[in-house]
Amino acid sequence: MARKGDLQRKLRLGYVVFGVLMVIEIVEYVVGTGLRSGNWPYLGILAIVGAWPILRYFMHIQQLRKPKE
Amino acid sequence: MAIPQDRHVEDRPAINRLGLWLFILSDGFLFVVLLTTRFYMQGVQRPAEVNQPLGLAISIVLLLSSLFAYRGETAAAYGDVKRFRRNILVTIGLGALFLAGVVIEWAEGFHFFPPQSTAYGTVFFTLTGFHAFHVVTGLLALVIILLPGQQKRLQSGNHWGVEAMVKYWHFVDVAWVFIFPTLYLVS
């Protein structure tokens, strides 16, 4: 039972991460189309911010340091 | 000094993961080189004809595919084979949809900024082509983990094959997170 609850919790986490990624992607699009010049520093920061949740929550990069996580 | 057998077995997933991450890192460097080429050859200039809404649409499709890949991998880790199969099938469908979007982009690109006559076109087709090749190989890998042999492994508690292929799929997504603004939005 606890195992099933744990699975559901992890599946829900996926939706939260996806929601965050969507927000970042749309902000990126608004910045890219709204700021006609000099937008590259903002886009660079947003790309790094967008890549992090994928690396952390989808790819579990922390397992390299803590294999049990 | 010999390593005890049980220790060797215990360390196996960690060693596998380290190997996969080293592969991903080395592959990532190729993307970094190509992304750098864009700025070296073209600065921050971009043709007005680049289809930004389509770029956003295929980005969302790829991010969505990552969500389903994550769900599939999580289900596999918990031995839920039915849910694993369902989610990986959706991932494959979304990956194919992404490729269809790239084909439309290419058709427009050949018309407005052909690779043989503009620096931007050269970079655009090289980067998106290199990335699309990764998507194709990722799709093949996802099909392989749906084969019956892999599912027998899942039922016996070994989901390393699924974890590795899904991690590769997420890597393809991370690469796109950088390619999308570099090619479609920077100005």
C-alpha cells in the first residue's frame, strides 16, 4: 500500500515538473519574441533554469553522488 | 586485493549510471560545439522567416514526451508493466510528432534560408539535423525497451535498460532546451 502511495506521489511530481517547464518555456518565448534585440542573456539564463528540473527530477543527476536516491 | 562478489553486485547500478553520464557528457559537448558555431558564424542575427510558433509547439511536444518517459520509467521501477508500456508508447508517439514538426521546419527552411547559401541555414540544418538524429535513435531505443525480453527483466526487478534509455531521451530534451532559444529566439 505504501509502495503504491509512493508511486502515485512520484507520478504527481512529474506533472509539477512539467508545469514548471511549461512556464519557463512560455516566458522564454515571450522574452524572445517581445525583446527584439539584446535578449540573449535572458534567454541563456532561462535555458539553464529550464534544463535544471529535467536534470534533477527526470534524469536524477543527484544519484551520481547519492546512489540510493 | 579482490573485491568481494556481493560488493561488486551492489555497485553495479552506480557504475552503469556513471558510464551513461560520461557518454551523455561527451555527446553534450558536440551540441555545445554546434551551438557555439551559431554565434561564431552568425552572431545573434536571425532571419525573420524562422517559424517561432512552430518552434514553441514542437518544444512543448518534446517536453510532454519527457513527462511520459518519466512516468514510464517510474512505473517500471515499481514493476507496473502495464503503465510502463502505456506511457512509453505515448512517448514514442510524441517523439514521432516532434519529428513531423522538424520536417515542416525543414521544408520552410529550404525555401527561406537554404543551407548552401546562408550561414544561418548551414547552422540551422546541422543543429536540427544532428538533434533529429538523436531523436530517431532515442525512438529506436524506446521501441527496444518495449520488446518482450525487456519486460521479462522488468518483472524480475531489473529496470536498468529502461532507466538508461529514458535518461537518453531526457538528454535529447535537455539539448533541445538550448537549441530552441539559440535558433528561434535569440536576436
